[in-house]
Amino acid sequence: MIAATVILNFFRWAPEGQIAFLAPTKPLVAQQIDACFNIVGIPRSATAELTGSVSVQQRRDYWEEKRVFFLTPQTMQNDIAKGICDAKRIVCLVIDEAHRATGNYAYVQVIKLLRRVNNSFRVLALTATPGSTIDKVQAVIDSCGIAGTEIRNLESLDIRPYVHKRFQHLQVFELTDEMVELRDLYCKCLDPLLKKLNDARAYWVTDTKAISMFGVQQAGREWMVSNAGRDANPAFKGMMLNTFSTLSSLALPLHFLTDHGVRVFFNKLSEVQAEILSNPRGGSKTKKGIINDEGFRKVMRKCQELLSNKEYSGHPKLDYMASVVLKHFFDAEDAETKRETRIMVFTSYRSSAEEIVRVLRKHEPVVRPHIFVGQADGKGVEGMKQKNQIEVASPLTSQRFVELTLGLGD
């Protein structure tokens, strides 16, 4: 609503000026279009949605005739660069998900292109996650040229009337003996890779249990631009890049084991194994050596042994989650006034969401879980169209259910 109101103001204040709303995805663009039309009443005749499917000539016509534009930053960057968009006519630029406005991202490039010929336009940057550190927030402010900030949280007086009360409970779980055994066995498989990077002084984490995919990738990028990386001979550089690549890809299953459970871990390792074995050239020698190692085979056998028990959940937090879900529904059923109720379970990966659904399906019909994912994964799991999501989540739906939504965090 803030964005729509600001757009309306500049629409009225500058009759010859143009306003652009930028969002990184088409659904967010569509959401803002709805707000501008239905909340503040900007006339549709003055607006245009520009996507990659709109021809260059049509976009040129729109930039000459219309005044309010909804588009992705990449589209606007291209149109300014090609001279289709007259940067001098822009009086207001609204950017959603503004925390992305760092580095060489298209938001930053659009603002730079505008400033070359236009010193009189307003930037409104909106985000719910500006950054986890002051430096990250400042980077966004610098990139956008922000002169003033407005901050709101759940305790702000103008926000509190519209927010439901929230109770947070943190439950910490210890890994089971079986998970610790699997973790240690798997880490032994990765130890030689980590030692190579340590010996080359390219990665400073020395405990394999502490590695992460992002950390290894970041270390690889830093090594490449360091003096050691730039001066390395081609053979050594190739070996190092292969080691970084292999270790980062094999660090993800380790994260799956500790955070999402044995089954998700095993399924990921099976994917890696199948990918390497199906490669006509045999894949990377390093990866091939790992999956042929007796330690790796022992990990796979141990997983299969555990998962042969259909009652084995794979992670203590899955058992706890199921008990909380069941209690919630039983309490609702036992209440004096029976009430319809729903639960949302957020997780970071599709494979984890599938595992949560599997665990909860054991308790049907008390629980009727549905997985909410936007797109098919190409491995037999279909995505859920928005229409189907609305039907399942509709308050008119009589069945109780658990809604699985892929989000950030567990």
C-alpha cells in the first residue's frame, strides 16, 4: 500500500513524468499491479506491464504512451541501455525486495543508468529483510542512494493493531547415536578433500563436521582472486577448483543429515551416486573415488539398514513435530466449541518437505498433509498451481490439513 500511494502521488504531481515499479519476480510484479489498481485507483489506461514476452516495438510504444510501468529490473536495464526507455522522464523508481540492491544486481545498474542523465527522481526502496548486519544494510543504502529510512517492526504502534499475537518456542535436539555414527563415517570420506585445501592454505576450516556448501564455495572464490590462485600453474589450479567443487557439492548432504534427517541425506547421496555412475565419461575422478570408497559404501549400507524400518523417522525433530501437530488437532477436537484449524510447517528444501509429509501421513485421517511447492522438480514430484493452493488453503475447505510451504529456515 505504501508503494501504491507513493506511485499515485508522483502520478498526480508530475503529469508528464513516468513511474516504474521494479520487482525481481513476475508474481511480485502482479501483486503490485493489483494494489495500484484496486487500492489507490491508478487508471489502467496509463499503465503497462513489461515482460520478456512483450516485443521490442511494443515496449517502445508503451514507453512513449504510458506513465506507470511494472517490470523486472533486468527488463528496465535492457530498455534503458537500448534507448527504448527515456531515462529523463523517470520521476519515481520503486524497488521491491530492495535487499537485493547490492553488487552488480540489476537494481543497482538501473539506478546508475538513470543517474547518468537524470538527477531528479525519487527512489523508494522496500524490504522486509534489509540485512543481518549494519554493513549489509549500509550497502543497500549506498547502492540506492537512500537519504532517509523508515523502520517498522511488530512492536511499532502503527503496526501492532494489525498483527496477531505470536508465541515462539525454541526446541533444541541432540543428534541420535545413529546420526552421529553416520556423520562421522561420512566426514571420514571427505577428510582427504578438506586436507588438500588446508595444506594449500586455501580453506581455514579444519573440522570436516563444520564445513558448509556456502563456506567452501566462498573460500573457492576468494582463493581464485588471491595471489596464490592467480599465480598457480594450470594443473594445480585445475586440481584446486575440482577439489573446491567436489567438497562443496558433498557438503550439502552433510547439512541434510544433521538438519533434515537420515532419509533426506540418503536420497541426496543416492542422487549424487546415480549422477556420477550415469555419466558416460565416469564423472569427476575425485567424486568417483569417493563413491567407490569402502567408507562411502558403509554409509549407504547403514542408511539402508536404518530406513528399512518403516517406523524410523530419521530425525528426532520429525517425531516431535508430529506429536505437536497431533496434540494441536486433538485439543481443537476436544474444545467445547469445535473449531477449524490449520498448521503451516516451513522448511528449506523440497526434499525435506516431502519427508515431513511422509511422516505426517502415518497419522491420517487425523492429519491430512498437503505439500505446497510452486514448480515441479523434474523427478516425479509435481508442483502445485496457485489455483490448487487457494482451493486447499481456503477457509471454506472442510478438511483439516497441514500445509507444507518451502520457506527459509526450519
